Amino acid sequence: GTTAGMLIADAIGIYIGVVAGKRLPERLIKWVSALIFIAFGYIGLYTTVPTEYLTLPYGIAALGITALAIAMIARKRS
């Protein structure tokens, strides 16, 4: 039953992916997936970094480094 359920769920996901891939621009999909990946990275850092490092200056520095990396990658690809 579990295997059949996973196969059905995978088939639905693949079908939706194919349909969405035809209607949505590839660049948008890449940017959204990259931002989700970055968000999960920040959540992982937040849950594992000691609380004395969770301060505003460190947060601003992390966001600045991330923004700089995104800008450099976007400039390189354009």
C-alpha cells in the first residue's frame, strides 16, 4: 500500500511539474527554488548556532554576504 501510494504521489508530482514547466519561465523557477534553499539554510543555522551569535550585527552580516553572493551570481549569468 505504501509503495503504491508513493508511486501515485510521484506520478501526480511529475505531471504537475511538466504542466507547470510549460507555463512558467525556467528562470523564475530557478530563482524561487534558490530562495527556498537559502531560507532552509538560514533556518538550519538558526536552530544550530549558539544563541550568543544570534545578534543583529551577525544577522545583518549574514544577509549582506548572502545578498552580495546573489548579486555576483546574477551579474555573472547576465
